[in-house]
Amino acid sequence: MLAAMPDSAPSPLSAGGVSPRSGGDACPGTLRLHRADDGALARVRIPGGVLSADRADALLAVADRFGDGELHLTSRGNVQLRGLDARCGGELAGLLTAAGLLPSAAHERARNIVASPLAGLDGSPALGPWLTGLDGLVCGSAAAASLSGRFLFALDDGRGDVDALGADVTLIAEGPDALLRIGAEDTVFRVPAADAPRAALLAAEAFLRAAADSGAWRVKDLPDDVRAGFVRAVGSTAGEPVHRPRPRTAKAPAPGLVTGPHGNGAAATATTTVTALCVDVPLGQLTPAQWRLLTDTARRYGSELRLTPWRGVVVPGPFDEGGAAEALRTLAAAGLITAPESPWTGVGACIGHPGCAKALSDVRAEAGAAVGPVGRLPVYWSGCERRCGHPHGEWIDVVVTPEGHRIAHVRGERRDPPATVRNDPAALAATVAAARA
């Protein structure tokens, strides 16, 4: 049955049985399952990575019922379910809809929103109103249903973490205002904070009009002259232009305890408290027991999980100090990364062989064999040239080729001359460690 599947197949609940961009955007969702060598794959959008404990339970239930039981975190803070039966699409979508994880069949692949995972927890502005507002506006826009599954919104609390992720439309908190960035432009536009979600949606709708002739899926894909005209058009209806270069490196929150001021808003004091726990997930892959432990921890202290674009999880509190330390020890014992000095910190990989037919090796096993001292730079292992799920900013790129493993230092759009290691695991581990240092 799987061998006969197209790469992206619509489920019976898909509007009209086709995606808005049936001409080639095969980005998976929950209504269009993607064929992989380990079974069908569904990608569940979790806007902002914010997930209630009850919805986390629902995800685990469908993973166990239809798939391999594990939950895979993505570089956009979403969840992938793997090993699915190709015939489960309609029932899967029905259960996710009942859990509130699929509010609009027409927009399920357009709900790509990342948000600063520590927003409101460490003294930074909270982004909840922007997140719920933007998600609601996207789902309410007929035009937005045509956005590619690759188009990305980002909500940044001002620290620059998700502003560096290369989103198509970014909102940045700055005092009582928001800054609106289009693509990688260094000029941003100041808008009132209350108007920020609508400004982001209008920019996305304007992009669709600009992209109508070129068929571009993302802002960076627009021809230069079209992109310049599109940015000018957005600026003509937005606020004051401000020069603010996009950060070069997307910095993940450090695993461990998160502290912030005691109380919120005007009631905040100089006294700090443990406001959240932050853990990273080795290669973004969570066993049922690990997912259940995270969900139970969230339910005990506040009933919310935040999935990060760096394949980690933040559990907001507040916590008393003793309880936080004990919870962190329990999560560490379950195999999660709870301290920056873990050798797994900053190590990522695509699914590799045997899960992906295009992968040339089992890069997850290779990444594990090469784990060593903590590196200054993150490293990402890819089983082929597609580099699915790779990070942004500055990182070490390890790609399997027919000639061997090619290792290069990436700085945004620039890539240093690579080194190639052939069939020598010890030399490969040493070369990667030297590059990360």
C-alpha cells in the first residue's frame, strides 16, 4: 500500500481533496500524509509551539494508535508523527480536530508560526495575544489558505532568537510597539502593538499577490525587482521605517532552570523565582515515556508545554526551587538534556536511513557515535543534499555524499570550503569536533 502512495497524499477530510498549491508544494500536514520508508508521515502544526497538556495527551494517543508511538519535534516547533498506516488519514484528522489541533482544514499547512519560547517567563514581553490573534486571523483569511506550507511567521519578544530564523514575516516586540520585518530586510516598520497581528496577515496577503506571477512560495524566492516592490507596498501602509539588521545567529534557550521577576506587570518585584524548566531533546525524538513525563510535569505546575524551534521543550511554572530541581533531575534521568554541558547540546540530524529513501546513511547513529565535547557551534547531520530541518545562522554542516561526509562551516548565506572525510568514523568525529570548536 505504501509503495503506491504519492509523496503527499490528501486525506478524505482535505478541502476538495487537493491542497491549495497542488502544483508541487509537497510539504506534509495532517490532511496530506507524506510517504517515507518507515511509513506515512504527518506534520501537526503547533503555532508558537504552545501546547496544552490535554492536547499533548491527544498527540501521544494518535501516535500510539496509528504510528510508531514516538513524537518527533521539528525546526519550527511542530510535531511529526511517523510510521503511520497510509489509510489512517481521515480518522487521524478527525481525532486531531476533536482535540482542537486542527481548527481549519483549509489552513492547516498555513499555520506556520514560531515564537520566542521564553516570552513572558524571564522578564521579556508575553506574546500570547499576538499568537492567538495571528493564528485566528490566518485561519479566517480565505487568501491565507493559499500560503505554502513553507511560508513562516515569527513572533520575537525582542531578544532576537526567532528573528534570526529566516521567517517571511516577523513581528518584534519593542516597548509599546511592534516592528514588522519582511524577509531578511534590514528596514523594519513600526506599528502599534495592538495592530501587529493584522499587519503580519496583511503582509502575507500582499506577498501572495506579489508572488502570483512567479509562483514563489517564500519571500526570498521572489525575483529581486518584485521583492523590492512588495516591500515598498507593505511599507506604504505600515508605520515608520526603522533600521534594524536581522540577527545572524538564532540562539536557543539554554537547558536548565529559567528565572524571572516575581509577579507580572506592575506587581513584578526585584525578587526572582524559577518560572520555567527548559530541556533539549536528543535529535528531537521523544519516546512515549518521555512525552508522558513532560506532559505530567506540565500538568503539575501549569498545564502548558512550549515546543522550541531548536527541538527542545519549555515547561512554564512557576516552580518552588526544590520542586524545580527535583523535576529537572527526573527529566535528566529520562534521557532529556537538562544542562548546557551535555555532549548532545547543539547536535541535530535529519531522520536519515532507513526512515528516508533519499538518505545515504544512518546519520542519527553516526551523529551519536561522533558525540564528544560540547562545541561552540551547533552541528547538523544530513543524509543527503536536501538538508531537511537544518538550522539557521552559524552552524557546522555535515552532509553525506557518495564521496564521503562533507563538513563545512556555514555563516548565514556564506559557506566555507568543505572538508571531506571518507569511511573513517574516528577521523569524522575528530573533524566535526574541530569544526565545532
